[in-house]
Amino acid sequence: MTDSDSKTTQKPLLGIGSCLAGNPVRYNGETKKPNEFVRGISEHFDTRAFCPEMAIGLGVPRPPIRLVGDEDAVRIVDVKTQTHDYTDAIADYAQQVLQQAPSLCGYILVKGSPSCGYGRVKRYSQDGQHLASDQNGVFADALALADPLLPLEDDGRLNDPGLRESFVTRACAYHDWKLLMGEGLTAHRLIAFYTRYKYLVMAHHVPSYKSLGPLVANASQLSLQELATQFIHELMAALTHRATRRSHSNVLFHLAGYLKRTITTAQRQRLAALIEDYRTGQVPLVVPVTLLKHHFSDNPNAYIDGQVFLDPYPEELRVRNVV
Ligand code: SF4
């Protein structure tokens, strides 16, 4: 099997809150109903379910727990007595998850959970007053601290098409990066990796597009490992920026430029009109991308054919089909 064969057959691995994966592990013995996107995710990604509260020995049913304390000193404790503090055990479990599943390239957390929520989790005072909804769950926070590159979202936020696209884009990129690390890092492979991501980065964050090129070009000033670390942090940070209709259109026009000598004037005009229709919200991104891919399949261009921008995640997820 060649490197490229293994890339196409090995699906990215996502962690997922066990209750979202259909297991009756919530404090009341119920599951949590996943949204349509989460329900369909296992067709395109491998998934592995984790429940931090069960893992640290809390059974089902169990007394509910919640976040209590000031913003900079939050603990996760039982609601009733506040004498059982699970903070350290749940945070430690995040480390165990990353050790058990080193190929994780993203994690679907659980909205609102004091363990697994991602942003906007409720925080209370010791006398039970709701202070704010401004926290990550303890497990989510510990995951982010242990692996700052790991894309995280909760099921609620994944209802947003822009966040959904950002999440799957980053998860697939991180998977791709871990495959590269598995093959063995060389300067040549790093440059080839960056080359494939150029237009995707441009779609998400032009300043990163401008800075990553010189970073890789001046590779000799850093050790290869230092360069790789800086590179992947900048790349993943770039992809956290939302791509917009404007930025996607900019990339589409750049790619269309590679066809100017190979397609007819009428085809060029049709392509430009479709990109403009996309930019103004008349058609989804998949429409101009499909036409571009069609033209590049008739007029192959090795540089463009390798661009991740054209296929950043499984097409069947249909995240580019939203107008
Ligand atoms: S939200 Fe997290 S801790 Fe709570 S039941 Fe689901 S997986 Fe377990």
C-alpha cells in the first residue's frame, strides 16, 4: 500500500461524548439526542466515545454536578452538598483519553455539560446563584490545555454551518498532519504539505497565508522539529478563522486563473458568473467548486489537483451545500 493509499483508506478519528453516541450514561441514565450532523458523522469519520464522569467512577444514576466558583477558580462539585470535588479526576481523565487515542483529530463535546460543554457552560456561586454562562466544562478545558491543536466543538455549536465547516476542515487537516508525522517528517514533506494547504489557508486567513510561506521558505533558520511545531500551530490557528463568501470567492477566482489558457471564453465567463452567484449568496459553494473540479479534471494541473481547498473533507458531509 502506498502513502496515498493509506491516506484515503484511514478515516479521521473523532472523540465524542458517550451520551451523544447513544449510550445511556447521563446522570439520569438517559442519552442525549444528537443533531443530524452528529448522527451522520460516523459514516465519514471513525468515532470513539468517552464519558469522563463514568470513567472516574460515578455511576448511573448519579447526583448531578455543576461548576461552582469565581471565574479563575472554578471547581466541579455535586449540586446538593458541594463536598465532592471531581475537578482533578476529570481533568486527569482528559490526559488519559489523549494517551489512549493518540490519533484523535477532533472531539465533539456536549453542550451545557459541566464536564463536556464547550463555552457558555453555567457557573454558580456557593449559595446556588447562577453567576454567568462563561465556562468550558472541566474535561473540555483539560483537553484544550493538553492538546491545543485538537479541534473542539460541542453538538450545539455544530448546528451553525460556519462552525461546522471550520470544525471538519480543522479535524481533517489535523488528521492529515498526524499521518505526515507517522510517515516521518522531512523538510521535503513539510514543504509539500504546506503547498497543498496554500489555498485553503488563503480562504481562511490571508495574513497566515502571507506568513506561512516565508516561514517554510526560511526553514534553515530553525531545526526541522521547531519549524514543524511553529508551522502546525500557525496552520491550525489560521483554519480557526471562518472562511467567508468573499474569501472563498477570492480563492475561486485565483484557481480559475489557472484555467485561462485551457478553457474557452464562454466557459470562463460561465465560471466567473457562478463564482459571482456564490459571492452574492445565490448558490452554495459546492456549485462553483464542482465546475472548477470539472474543468481541472479535463485540464489536469498537478499543483491545483493537490490543493486541499478543493476537497478539504468528505464531500458527502455536504457542508458546502448550504446557501
Ligand atoms: S456530557 Fe460528558 S460526562 Fe455527561 S454523560 Fe455525556 S459524556 Fe458523560
